[in-house]
Amino acid sequence: MNASAGTGVFVLSMLSIPITYLFNFLFHINSTGAVLVAGALVLLVIAILARLLLKRTPPKDPLFYVYSVFAFLSVVDLILGLEQDGLIDGYMTFYLKEGQPYLNTAHGHMICYWDGCVHYLMYLLMVAAISWGESYRMIGQYWVGSILMTIIVYLPGNAVGKYGTRLSPAFIVNVLYVILIVWATFRIFSQPSVREASTLKMLVYMFYCVPYYTVSLYGLLVPGCSWMPDLALIHAGALAQAQFSHIGASLHTRTPFAYRVPEEAKSSFLIINMVYGIVPQLFTYRCITNPEFFLKATEDKKTEKCK
């Protein structure tokens, strides 16, 4: 398998453009239940096409097909974001109105752009890594943190928010989406580490970040906590997605004026939140590039036994 596999996934993801336009037209003359059926069929077809694309040299990692489908969905999310901004029209109008109206909110708008740009790039990178037989564990961990932060806000926001009474059958697709994410998470963590050493949301933050920082203090004080770089990667991905969505939604015109950041406080708001988002990235970079402190001294023990 070579680079053509990654190129094929990119081409398949671009099929979302004509497909969304076609289905938007069909949805206007059918019931909302068609969203669920059409969505499931499209995902199945994309997975089959990805398999046929690699019939001669099928990938050993089944996540190749998962990322191929997710890449397709990421382009769909980008189309959603562009249509919300009025830059395009006639692609996802019906879906935004009847499928998942929550996406019309400022936060829904931001997560569409994040998934359509950042997650899409991650999927292409992971597909390329699988194609070349290389490890994508670090990118995968970053993606796990980011995608988990997305769904733990997105799903409750759909179910218990003001749009909770307007859930459509299309919401069921998210259940399958979550199952695939959980499976991918376990697959990513089952990969061996290639690390070598040279000899909204506020409630979510409270329950997600506070335990992490508590554990991180322990990891910084006690040498040999080999799980620290992995945890830092997940947290960095989560905070990057969260801060992008939080900052964008707080400034977006779709957010009610009473909840938007006051003009006089924009500078401090941006500085504080950007620092809060950047620091975990720098900390993760430190953990990955200089992991000696977090690795167990197995070599020293082996040397002592030999002596």
C-alpha cells in the first residue's frame, strides 16, 4: 500500500460535495426519516468504496476504513459551517432545519469548522501513516482528546438543550459514531509506544480538567510516570478543540447578545483563553520531546542484574 491510498481517501471525502447537494434536494420531497436511512447508506457506500480502492493491498489496520468514513463526515461538517455563514447554499439546508438544528447555534457552528478542518487533517495524516506502515499513536491520542471533548458537549447539548424536543431519527447515527470512536480509542492505545529517550462548558472543564491537573502534579513530582505523555496528548487535543469552540462561540453573532463577550473585555478574554489553550500544547511538546523523566529506568535495572 502506498500514497495512492491516502489520495483515494481524499477523493472519496470530496464526494460529500455532490452527495450532500443531491440529498438536500431529495430530502425536500421526502420525510425526515429519510435522513437516517440516507446517512447510514452513504456511510456504508463510502466504507465499501474504500475497501474496493485497496482490494489488491488491503490495510492491516481496520481503522483505515473508519478514518475514511470520518474524513467524509468532516467535509460534510465543513459544508455545514460554510452554509451557516451563507458562503454556499443548497447543500445542507434541510439537514440544518430538520436533522440536527443544534448545529445552528454558535457552538455548533464552531465544532463544524473544527471537525471540517482540524479533524479532517488528522484523518488524512493517520490514513497516510497506515498507508506507509508507520505509527500514528501520538496523532491518534491528540484526536481522541479532541473528539471526546466534542461529543461530551455536543450530545448533551442536543438532548437536554432547547432543541431536545426536536430530536430527529438522524440523531441515532451519533450512537454508531460514538461506538466507532470508543473502538478506535482502544485500538490506538493498544499500539506500542514509539517514544524513545536519549540517555460551556465550564462544568465540563471542572470535571475534565481539574482531575487531569491533579494527576499531572503527581506525574511531575514522581519520576517514572510513563503514562504522562499519553495523558498530556489527550488533554492537549481536548483543550485545543474546546478553546476554539469556546472563543469562537463567545464572539459569534449567532450567540445571543447577552452572552457575548463585551467589547471592552475582548482583549483580556482573548489573551486569557488563548494562553489557557496554548499552555497544554507546550506542556505536551515538552513531554514528548524530552520524555526521560517520565520513563521507567528499566535499562538501569537490567544493568544492575547483569552485574
